[in-house]
Amino acid sequence: MDLSEDDLHLIQRVAQNDQQAFLALYDRYAGRVHALTLRILNDPMMAEEATQDTFMKLWSRARLYLVERGSFVVWLLTIARRTALDRLRMEGRRPLLSDSTDPEGIWPVLADSSRNEDEARWRSLYFMLHDMPGEQRRVIELAYYQGLSQSEIAQELGWPLGTVKTRMRAALEHLRREWLKDECAG
Amino acid sequence: MDETHRIFQETISAYALGALDADESSALKIHLQTCEACRAELAGYQRVGMGLLSALPPQAPGPQVRRALQKRLKGSRPSFQLSFGQALLSGALALMLVLNVISIRQVDSLKKQQAELNRELYSGQTAIAMLAYPDTQSIPFYQEGISGSLLVDRQRNLVAVFAWHLPPVPADKTYQMWLIDSQGDRTSGGFLVPEMNRPFETAVISLSLPLTGFTGFGITLEPFGGSPKPTGPRILLVDL
């Protein structure tokens, strides 16, 4: 089965208010969305609410999805991340997102990751992150899963801002080099 | 390597994660517009960012989430949004519909005006013809400020009414004409509709019954649409 084509067919049906197609997408991606919202919110009840909100946004915005601008799952997970981080902000726990994480803003430069959609690729990135030195992994997680800026991370961890910048740059450079190397080799 | 470019390059990875502070982010955005190398580098980091979205092992939510979603779907349909083309087409169709309704109403109104003019023309021509006919009987009247004449043609069972200075009629009322027989029974002769800016009104009653059976003519004020028998105040009563 060509998953991206199947997703496209389902999302087109959702755009026409097809509830069965919507539930099919939910059954397919709820685990991913919920894993992300739970990672960000670290609260099972809030994570489930954010998961619901994400899928309700999918229901109401399905017609806005443009296949030529990126894969469906990336679009959906970007909505989930945004929804969860906004929830953090509403709770007064975290500051506003930088607009560079807006799905509309990043799409044009994204490759279609549906070509690399196999679980192994994503799992390898997950393990790369976990195998990193703790101080590097920490800055990545605070930035991406908590929506903190570098200066906020410095404040949160009590580190000099320059140290945060250096560690974040080193961590991301490592991930980019190693992960994309796998992609080129694969 | 240009020093400014190097400084911006060092911030690209943080920008890709949305971790740059606002001022640095704004400055880098401007630089990115003119630096192809930095845009290419950003794309690589953004792929890592998108990978981080998917990297977490799936974790299914409880079944209540699915049930709650189904309930929310039943309770609220997505807002029906039209594309620009659809909205334009819908707008055009709606406009055409409105214009059609307006046109139909205008045609109906014109038809009514035409019918009224025809009726007036017929009444006027008939009344003039009756005046010229030697056997037509003319019965003048003057009652309570209303004056005029009845022209009676008993051979053709025609009565022409010329009434001057009829009071304006309320919107929910109408003047109704009656012919009265020797028993006092009333037969409707139709309606008189006073025109604005005209001091007189003309109407012709053409009867299927012999006019000889009637001894009087009257006008009453009736509810709009008329009555089978007189119910309102009498405006005029003339012996034939």
C-alpha cells in the first residue's frame, strides 16, 4: 500500500466531511499525535485533550492541506506540537512559540518525508537523541518539546547563554550530520 | 568567510527549532532572504526538526479520546468554507436570484398597473359612449361632500359611476359598490379605487341580471378584498 496516497485519499474525504475517513486517520495516527502531546505536556489528561484538539483541527482544516507542500503526517504532527505548546502557554508554564515553527512557515523548505516514512528512520533519530550527551539532549528537548528559546533555556538550567548556544548547535549539527547521512546512504 | 555570515550561520540550527530569541530570529530572517547557503543549511536542520516530531514511539491515547471525538463530530459540523471560486460563483448565483426575484416582482407590478389602466380605459370609453347614447339615463347625486352622476343604460344593463371627492380610503379598506333590488337585497357591483392626485373616480358595472330589477345604488366602506354583503359604513345611496 502506498501510505502517502492512501493518506491523501483519506484527507480528501475528510475535507468533504467524511467521518469514517476521519476516524481512519485517527486510528492510524492517534498514537503518534498522543506521544508528541504527552511528551510536551507531561500530563496524561492534558495530553489527551490536546490530542482531541489536534484532530478537531484536522477535521475543520482538512481542506487546507496541500500535498505538494509536504507529507500529511508532518503536517498533522506540526499541528499537534503547536496545539500542545499553546496549551503550555495557556497554562502559564511556557512562553509563546517562535513563529519559525509555524507549519505554514516551514513547509516550503521541507522535503516530503513520506519517502522516508519507515519506522526505522524515525526510530534511529530517536536513539541518536538518546545516545547524545545529557547536556546536549537536554537543550534539544527543552527547545523542541517545551518551546523554550535559548535564553529561556539558559534561565531554566542556570547555564550561561553562550553555553546553551554552543551545546544546541553541537547537538543539532551532530543529528543533522548523522541522520541525514543515513538518509543519503539509504 | 564573511564574519557576519558566520555569525548568522551559527544561529540557523536554533532557528530551525524555534529556539532563537525574537531579535535574533528577525535578523536571521532578513539574512536568509539573500543567502542561499544559509537557506540550504536551514533546510537540513528543519528536516531534523521534522524528524524529531515523528521520532517518539507511538503511544495510543485511551479509547475515551476516540469516543469523545465522535461525540464532538456529531455535535459540531466543520464550518462550511468555500473556495474563492466557489464563493464567487455562489455570490453571482445569489445576485442573479435576487435580480430575478426583483424582476418578477417588477413584472407583476407592471402587469397590475397595466390591468388597472385597461380597466380605467374601458370605464372611461364606456362612460363616454354611454353619454353619447340617447337612451342613457343620467342621475346626478350630491351627498355629504360627494358629488357626481350615475349613467344608467337599462337596455344593456350597464351603470357608469362618476364620483367626485371621495375621501381617501385606508390601506386595509376599499369602496364597494352595490345594486339594491326592491326587496332591499344587495348585489356587489365591484370596487371603486380612488387614485392619488385625482379628484374623481370612474367605474362601470356590467350586470348579467336585468337592471330593471334594481331600484337603488350604494357605496359602502368594506375590508380590503370586499364583502359578500355590506358590512361597513354607507358612503353613498342613490335611487335609480
